[in-house]
Amino acid sequence: MKKILQDLSFAETESLVLALGEKKFRAKQLFEGLTQGKAVSAISSLSKAFKERLLEEYEDAPVKVKEKYLSADGTEKYLFELADGNLIEGVLMKYKYGYTQCVSTQVGCRMGCKFCASTLGGLVRNLTAGEILSQILVVNALHKEDVLGRGKEARAVTNIVLMGSGEPLDNYEETVRFLRLVTAGEGLGISGRNISLSTCGIVPKMYALAGEGIPVNLTVSLHATDDITRARTMPVAKAYKIEEILKACEYYFEKTGRRYYFEYTLIEGENCDESHADALVKLLKGKPCHINLIRLNEVKERDLKALGDKAAYRFLGRLEKGGLSATLRRQIGVDIGGACGQLRASYLEK
Ligand code: SAH
């Protein structure tokens, strides 16, 4: 695989342009073109000779849309192709305040969670920062017309969630580099407040992230109230205990001032009867956190059942009565295989 220009910050792009013997202002043209989601060959302000020189070493377009599906509710699901032919997926969710894009951080995943389709074939490879970023750049480019009152900035995606395929903290370096690139003023300039990073709870990396100075919203996939139950669906629970995860969350709060979040997927017969609700209250009461209850998106390769709607609202009610801040996530995009890894899995099968 060739190198990826989108991996570079503006300063690094400038150094590259100068090293190739071009004038400094070419860096701005190149960087702006890439930030607009253009392939190198499509940046009209650059000379043909310079572009040819760049393309000897760098990919023209590291992430391409291979397929796009539109849900009845407006949600868009993307299957992206990387330069080496690997496939990843992403989701664009449309809200009144803006668009939220869910990005992948790895091809596949090695965490092995029982309810998740991303991990079925294990980890193939890490994505580079530029490949994570490019998912947003190409989707933005497809929605130039939708920009919500932001002047000439061509940016439709206002919020990002790192909740696609992969475990972001298992690809720590590139994920942090991506966060720096996407929040940088010369680039998309998306605020850390509008970015959520979801982890299955890799404790040492949670501490590291707290020290990076990029205060994103930290979200932990909890899905159980005790380590034994948790380990049944999440193998990572054998390495890191819930108690250690909670300590790391507290530390994150102290360092960044940001409250933290928990995802709790409701799996029938597994983690969502009254005793689990009460245990969750006991575990989290008084902590600066919010719980997002998620309906299980049933994965056909896995034998787990979603909790019915009525019971889900009862579970939510019990948490609220116990004093927790919680919401039950609206289910969107189900008709297009919205859950992690479903689209890629079905595509690979074909
Ligand atoms: N590896 C990270 C981020 C990717 S998963 C993490 O574990 O948090 C993003 C969220 O989707 C996690 O909370 C995960 O548990 C949840 N998820 C995965 N597959 C799901 C499914 N089939 N139904 C509902 N939620 C699912």
C-alpha cells in the first residue's frame, strides 16, 4: 500500500510540499482539497506534474464508497473500500442539530464480544488515522448541499462517534492521532465535545486518554453489573474488572471535567431483569455519568435475543426511579443492518 496524505497534519503537509520543491502555498491548496474529501487527482488548483509526483508515493483516495444504503428513517449506511481491498463500514445518523457519523477504527476486531458482528472474523488490521478521518471526509463530500448554516465550510458531519467496527483503544496511537487531526482548526475543526469514543474498557488506555488533552466524551460498553456475567458476553472482562473501569472513569472525569457514559445493551435472560436494574443503580448512583440503554440488534450468527419494548421501558423506569440519568436509545437504521459489522459480515459472506 502507498502512503496516505490524510495521515498528515497541516504542518506535516507543509514540510512535505517544501521537501518536494513546491511553493509553500501549495500545501494549503492540497490540504484544503483533501479536507473537502477530494481525491488528489481531483484537486484542480494543483499542477498535473505535482499531482503525478505525489501519486508516485501516496494513495489518490484511501477510502472509497463501495456501497451506500438508505434507511426509511434517513439513516445512511456505508460500506467503504480501503486501498488494500479491505472493507469497513460506517453509519450516518441525521438529527435536527446536525449529522452524527459513526466511524470504524479497525478492520474487524479482536475483542470477541458475543453480541457483535464486527469480531466474527477476528482482527484483520488497524486503520491509520487518515483512514479513520477519510471516512468522514468522503461522507461530507457527498452531503455538500446539506451543510447546516456554516458559511462556506463544506461540513455536514457535526458529531462523531467512534462506535463502528474495532476497539479504538486497541488501536490507540492512530486513534489519538485521528482525534488530533479531526479537531485541528486547519482541518474539520470538530470539537472534542462533539466526539464520543466508545471502549469495551481497556483500562490502561483509558488513563492514557485522560492525559492527551483532547476532552472527548468517554463511553464504556458495560452490558453487565458483575464481572462474571460480563465475561460471558465480553471476554475482555477477564482482563479488566468493573471496579477498575469505574476508577478509570472517575480519573477521566477529574482530568477532563467531562461526565462519562455507559452503554448497556439489553439482552433477554442475560442482563436486564429487576435485580440487574437494582445492581446498576447500586453501582453507579451518585456518579457523574449517564447510561444509554441499547436495544440488541440481533446478529444472525449469534444466539442472543433482544428484550421486548415494554420490558425495556420498565428497566429504564427502574433506573430512573433509583436516581440514575439514563435514556433508552431509539432504534434507527435496523432495516439496513445498522449494528456493528453486520454489513461487512453479510458482504463477505456473499
Ligand atoms: N469496541 C468499542 C466500540 C465499538 S462497539 C466498544 O466496545 O465500545 C459500539 C457499541 O455497540 C458497543 O457498546 C457495543 O457493545 C455495541 N454493539 C455491538 N454490537 C451490537 C449489537 N448487535 N446490538 C446492540 N449493540 C451492539
